[in-house]
Amino acid sequence: MKYNPWATEKKWQKAWQDSGCLAVDKNSGKPPFYALIEFPYPSGSGLHIGHARPYTGMDVLARAKRMQGFEVMFPIGWDAFGLPAENYAIANSIHPRDVVAGNVRRFRDQIISLGYSFDLSREVNTTDPDYYKWTQWIFLKLFENGLAYKSNMPVNWCPGCRCVLANEEVINGECERCSSVAGRREKSQWMLKITAYAQRLLDDLDTVDFPARVAAQQKYWIGRSEGAEVEFAVENTDDALRVYTTRPDTLFGATYMVISPEHAYIEKWKTLLGNYEEIAAYRREAARKSDFERTEIQKEKTGVCLKGVMAVNPVNGESIPIFVSDYVLMSYGTGAIMAVPGHDTRDWAFARQFGLPIVEVVAGGDVQKEAFVDVETGTLVNSSFLNGLEVAEAKKTITEWLAERGLGRVKVNFKLRDWVFARQRYWGEPIPIVHCPACGMVPLPEAELPLRLPEVDSYKPSDTGESPLAALQEWVNAPCPKCGGAAKRETDTMPQWAGSSWYFLRYIDPENPNEIASREAIDKWMPVSWYNGGMEHTTLHLLYSRFWHKFLYDIGVATTPEPYKKRTSHGFILGSDGTKISKSRKNGVSPDEVIEKYGADTMRLAILFLGDFEKGCRWSDNAITGAHRFLERVWALANKCPEGSGATGSLEIAVHRTVKKVGQDIEGLKFNTAIAALMALLTELEKDCTREDMNIFTRLLSPFAPHICEDIWELYGCNGLAAQAEWPEYDIEKTVEHTVELAVQVMGKLRATIQMPRDASDDEVTAQALGNPKIIELAAGRVPARSIVVKNRLVNLIFK
RNA sequence: GCGAAAGUGGCGGAACUGGCAGACGCGCCAGACUAAGGAUCUGGUGACCUAAUACUGGUUGUGCGGGUUCAAGUCCCGCCUUUCGCACCA
């Protein structure tokens, strides 16, 4: 009987769903295991191998955990708000809701056809009002707690389309659609104060099981630094320029200052400045550039000196000039810096450009040739009372000195910036705030949630930079919830990150109309046992969702400070030509095509056999050939293998070893070597096999290739489904051979191998090795000076 | 520039806390079965040299150059290259 996956795959997919074996049994009493994948954005092009790799990996884990006696929750949903659906809707005059519904249907079908064991009864969709009601509810709580606020922020502006652009829509400084040069504009934006949680987001990384590279990247992104704030008085004004520095010890070397083009003092000092027009022109120039351009290009330093104002270095009273330059950003620190060209590379380049003095304050380099920045252990010079001190000591001394005089203070700074939480778009969660002329910003009462997206004819952004919602008078005009007077709704919507920042909580209790999830359910399932996702989400989604969860913990909704107990990250999968998979390059593979030609089990095995799950890899059709042949051999053997009791001798050892290895490899996400071990065992079983052995083999293979295993299970007349079978156990005693082969080395080179009983003593091993004809010949009568024995592995003989 | 990861046969990739490099698969070669083989099965397959009474003969080999060690793909020092992330972060 030839292997014919098409005949039965659909049948088993239905059987898994219908049997309820994928759904959670509340009363099972088994330990809970919550396996989570990053829920997909249901794009129009359907599910591709970039999804299939992580989903297959986690499906193997979830299936194995079920067999191992855990109550597994393995849910999926749809992160369906966002720009692509909206753009597609605009281009094709379809409602984004309908676009999404069609895409979701396609994704769901594909997910089922791949044999994934998701519990579809818990499916959530971020665009469902019953779902986004709670996204809005969380926003209201953030607002109530002072963590949501409005602030002027620069946005990308396309003068051609007359609308705000996402960073993604700006390609090389041009609008993706109309190729106009995109500029910058200030806009009042909703912000979330993630910075208030910076320290906790950093500290609690120690309490979770994240891969080192993920934790390192988050730490770097949060970017904690300890330094000092220093006040520089400005001559002829009552103002002081406040700077943040991590190197207060170099204060005596500060020979000029630089402020960001957006610094408020420029306007304040307008009348004092002899060259205001020049400065304003420079500012306009800087404003045209995106942050990206401004900070990316390794360019010559540009800037303008502020004529008419001078700052005073607080430690030595010297007057120093103030410049404006775009290399100083308003978004980090205070928007102003003290420049120490002797010991900072950027300041050095700027000083050279503008002929400014460069003073050495830490001994060791030649500051006239280049900035001397590697100074963590240097000694201070040219610094009055700091002379002779080590850098660390000098930092402390100067900070205290400044603090005593009210000129400075210790300050911890973070690179992390607050989260811009508004989009001028239709297809997002409406922000439940009303702007009242009398009462200001008023939150909607909870009872009015969800605030539904209104029906509109056009989803196009308005040409004023407002969201399309702004054009809907009947929706925009609403009574103030507080005073009842005429007021207007907020028309911006939330970013796509909103719905994905808490979805793992909704899976737990997806139908609950009264709360995000019941306390009981949260207690049982949180934190997520194992969350796997892409490295590209390490700094945004992963950090945002940790932030929201910490907030929910603070207000008593969540019961743990961290949402994820364990995080793993799969490697990025590239196309067969080694580049990113894209439709235009045609280097991708559609899982649908593979399934149609070879079946879902082949697809699953092929994608996991490619290479280390946690490392990047490139797709190759060769993987399919190997996987498919393997399954054909499995099916052939299952059919011809006779009844009988289990294997004995070395075959029994091979079986026990494989049980051990496959279990360990699944836990370590080493799916490629687990499959290799199964292939190797199959080769052994083909020589000598009974149904008893094949039964064990089938259960081991079942998480990887579940359909064929159900076929075998049925063929053998076993009870229930293979998916519900118990995971085989191994006997540690039966994983070791009684006779081992040892390598015999002479002076570190392999010369022979010998057979020895397991755990033979060093002396026995040495004696046996010396008795080997090959070794006798090499020894030529000499006696080894040393013999190094590595138990059950090798012996190395050293002759003088 | 900063941070992280990685360089192993023709190819994808294995290799536990230093211990027989190349598991497993693809491809290729030879053979078997065939009317036929792009099916299947069996055996072989890093490179170079040398073998024919001794295929458990020798040398060399994990990006490059040094080092530590009885022993290095693995550890240390110095380079080179690639990928990913961040980008003038004070």
C-alpha cells in the first residue's frame, strides 16, 4: 500500500478538532502548559514559510507536551488592524473589515491544512469590537493613571498626498506612493509613558527565561546610564542650559555647548540672537530631514554658532560659545550637551570643523590627533581640584561639588523613549477620549465601550493630516461625558501594537463579557509558559507587551509582574536564493503547493529539518525530497512489520536512546537533530522490527508528522488518537551499550580502536591498547611515559 | 561606528562540560531489480598521496595567523569575512 497522504489528512484534521483533544479540559487536573506563538497579521498573500517555521516548531512542542501529560493551551488569533489592510481597502474600494475577513478565512484554512493543533475555540481578532473594547479599556486605565498624555511630536508629512506617513511608507526620504519628498511636521500626538517603567522593565529581565541575545537587546534598547545633570548659566539672561552627561569628570574640558535645532531657547532668545535668521534657516533645513536621515549619515558636522549668547562653564567661570547642530537630538537627554572635544569623537569632529579649542583633561592619548575616549581608568589633568583623581573618583567628586552649589545632580537616564500611540488612520481602535471646550480631555465612561469604528465611505486620510474619522461630523460631534456640552471625539486611532500588547490574556477567557479574563483563569494560565517569536519583535512588541502587562499587574488585573515565563526566538528564514522572501523575487515557497504535492507531514518535516530552529536558514526544495522519502519508508515499514514483542539487544538500546534524544531535542528546540535521530532509528528498524517497536516509533514521530501517525495508529487498531497517546518512556539503563569502542591515540593521533566492556578501568584500557598489534608495531618496544584515559571514549598513549 | 550572532565536504547541516570531525539529509558514483528509470533497494563518497597477501596504509583538513594543552571546530590573543539589529544616545 503506497503512502498516500492526501487520502486521510483532512480526515485527521477534522478528527482532532471534533474529538476536543485540542481544547482545554478545565477539570483534567493536569499541570497547565501555555504555548504561545506570535499571532499573525492576516495579510492578503496568505500564510508563507516565514509563518510555517515557528508555528510548526511550537506545534511539535505543544503536541509533545500534551502527550507528556500537560493540559496544553495552544491558541491562535488575528492581529488584524493595520496599514496593509487599509491600503488594500483604499486601492480596491473594499471595506477593510471585509478584506480582513477574507484573509482570516484563508489563513485559518491553511493553518488547519498544515495540521497545527491550535485550539480554534479560543480564536481572537483584534478588530472585533468585543475584543477592542478591552484594548480601549486598558487605554482608559492608562489615561486615568497619567500614563497616556498628549505631546507635540514630529511626524512624516507627504506634501503630495497631504497626509501623515508611517516610517515604513517613507523610502529614501520619499513618499512610497507619490514619490514627493517627505518632510517633517509637528503634530499633537498621544503618547504612552513607557519610560516610567524603564527601570522595572530592565530589572525584571533577571526574573524571566529569555535567550541572552534577547535580554541583551532589550537592555541596550532601554539604555540605562548613570551620569549627572549640569546647569550652565547663560550670560545676559536668567536662563540656564541644562545638560545631561555621563562624563561629568570631563567638565573642565567643556569648551563649547551644542543645542538641538528644536530647543525652545532659540525662540526665547530670538531678540538676543544676532544671527536668528541664519539659525532659523538651519532649523528649517534640519526639520526637512527625518530623524533617520539626520542621524544615519556619516556626514560632516554642520551647525551654526549662536551670536549674542555665551554660556558659563560652572567649574571655571569661562565663557564658552553655544552652537546649534542637528547631531544633538531633542528626544534624548535635555536636548543640549556640553561638548568635550578632547574626549568625545563627535565633539572632536565638530571642534575641528569649527576651529574650537580642544583641551585634554584625562591623561593618556593625544587629543590634538584624535579624541581620547577610552578613559575609564585614566587620571584627570588640567582640572583644578580634580587633578590626579581616577575617572570614577572624579565623577563622584565633581557631582558632589556641583550638588552642593545647586549646579547639578546625579541623574539616571534612559535611551528608551515614550511610545507614540496614535495613527492618523481609519483602521485602528478609536481612542475613547472626548475633547470638551469646557472640561478638556474627558475619558469615555467604561459603560460606553466599545467605542465602535463608524462606517465610512472613504478610508483615505484627510488632506489636513487628520484621521479619516475627522470628516465624519455625526461621529466626531459628541456630548461631553462630564458636562454634557458640545464636544468632539478624538479622531486618531491606536497603532497596531495596541491589540497585540495583551492578546495572550484574552485567549485565557475569550468570551468573558465582564472583564479581560477571570481572575481564576489568569491565576491558572499566567504567565505564558513558553512564548516563541521572531527577533524582529524583541524591542517593540516584546517590550510594549511587558510594559502593558506590568501596568495591568499594578492595577490588579494581572497577577504576575511578567507576562512570559520563557521566550525563545526562531531564526529568520530566507528564500532559496539567500535573500528575504518577497513576491517580486519569486524566491518563496507556498506551503499550499508543497501540501498539494507531498502532503502536510512532508511540509512540516522539511521545514524543521532545514537547520537549527533558532538560527537563520535558507529554504531549499531538497529538504522536501528527504522528508518525503522518509515518510514513504515509514509507511512501507509500518505495513510490512509483523506483530511481536519489543526489540532486544542493541536494537532495544537504539530505541531507548532515541526516545531519550527526541524528548530532549524537542525541549531544546533541536527539531533537526530529533528528526535525524528518527531517521537513523528507522534505518535500524528496517532491518528488524515488530509492531511493538513501530508503536513507539509512531508516538515519537507523531508531533512532527501527526497525520501519517494517525494512519499507522488506525492500521494497528490502537485506541483513540495517536495525538492523545502517551509519550513513550525510556529506561536509562537501556540507553547504554555494554561494550564500547574506544579510540586509541598515540601522541594525540588516532591509530587504532579497541572494544572494551563499559566502564573498564584505566589500567585495563591501557593494557588492551598496548596489546593491539598496530600499537605494538608503533611502540617498537618502548613503554609509554603516560597514558591518558577518558572513560568509555579514548586512551592517549604518550611515548617519550 | 556600536551591539549580537556566525564562518565546518559539491550543498543544507551534526559534533555533550576540550576527547575518534563530517551524524542525518540532498547531490554525486558504482551495483541490484528492470523493457525502461527522473521509482525503489544495496554499497561508496572531505582533499591529497600510496596501495594490489595487509582499504584498522600515510599526510592533511573546521575563515586567516599565533598560543595554551597529552588532546582544540570547541579555550586565549590578533586579524579577515558575512548576516542581523541599532544608528551621531552626549
